[in-house]
Amino acid sequence: MKKMICKNYDALSYLAANIIAEQIKNKPDTVLGLATGSTPMGTYKELVRRNKKGAVDFSGVTTFNLDEYYKISGDNPQSYHYFMYRNLFDHININRNNIHIPDGNTASVEQECERYDRLIRDAGGIDLQVLGIGSNGHIGFNEPASELITKTHLTALTENTIQDNARFFNHADEVPVHAITMGLGTILKAKRIILLISGKNKAEIFKKAFEGKITTNLPASLLQLHPDTTVIVDEEAAFKLVS
Ligand code: PGA
């Protein structure tokens, strides 16, 4: 993993948007892997700004989101479908047919997971994957465990994640307890990965993921094995690093 330390969240967002915009400029039919959560919001805002002034063109881009709650419908304001349209897709010139998010309302989870992996394969795999990290080290909804699953799958959220995500709901009881997520195998097959980390509350987990042992109990630590991962981190999240 390489790291780029930015002064603050705005600088991090700007830098991440630069990398994504550059990728699209070099390969207009880029396949982007996208993440939800608070961390990439500034990056998406910056990409919207650039798209509006004609500096980045999404017309040939295909996207695959990491995950979606289960069971939830796409028009539910708490869904990741809703989040992605409100924060990015509604404001850029992307072809709606090229947007992919797991269907959290599917009647057949197994078929949906297979369909999702097939779509990623048929698109030629992910060129650039954007990731955040959970305070427990999860990526996507691949939660710490003794074994991790390779492909897209249904997973149970840990209590830690439910509590973290409760801030987006009226009450922790309303947070869905399951999600459909890309697996670690799919994520690690992305040609290039940028992992965005911001804020003091991520400093400890970032240090462990970046400098500690590789373990499925800290899924983000597996990124140490990926040949082209860059961590874009702000000073608040980086202050515990030794190297
Ligand atoms: P956050 O979530 O960006 O809202 O901190 C990250 C994650 O859970 O992957």
C-alpha cells in the first residue's frame, strides 16, 4: 500500500477526485467501483462540480457499487441506491444503464449475487475501486471474521457496524442487519484501488491495517497484498503512523 497524506478532508476529497478524473480521461470507458458512507461524499461533490463545468465526462463510464443493505428497496432514503443517486448519479452525465448496485430487495439473493459478479466480469473487471474503511476495519460489508468470502454474498452486519451506521437512521433498531456485498476476492481483483480515510476516529484502525499483520480479522489489512493500492488519508487519521 502506498499512502498520500493530505492536510484535511477537503484536500483528501480533491486529490481523490483528481485520481478518478485522470483515470476517466485516460480511459473514457473506465469501470469504477464505488463506495458509500461519509468519507467519499466530498469526492463525489468535487466530481459533480467538475462534471458540471465539463472537466470530466462520465458518458462512457460504468460503475459498480460495493454493497447495499438487505432487505431494502432502492427508493428507501436509507438505501445505498438512494445515497448514490442523491450524492452523485443525479448530477452527472452518466448513462443510467451503466450504473450497478446490488438489489437489496431481490427475491433471490443467490441469483442476485451471481448476476452481480457476472456483470462485473462481463464489464472486464474493475479498473479503479474507491474504498472507505469501517472503524472495525471492514471494507464493503466484509466484516472481521476468521474466514472471508471471495464473491458477492449476503452478510450479517456486526454490532459495531450497526452502531456506526445508526447515525444515518432515527434509531439503531432501524439499521438493517444484513447486506449484500462484493467479496474480498472481487475487490482485490480491481486493477487499482484508492482507500479514503479521514478523521481521528479512524487513526487506530488505519495504523493496524497499514502497519500491522495481515489478517481476515481486519479485512482492510488484506489490501497490503494488492499491487496497486493507494491510501489517501488526512492528517487526523494518519497521526498514529510510525512510518
Ligand atoms: P464512513 O464509512 O465513510 O461513513 O466512515 C466507511 C465504511 O463503513 O466503510
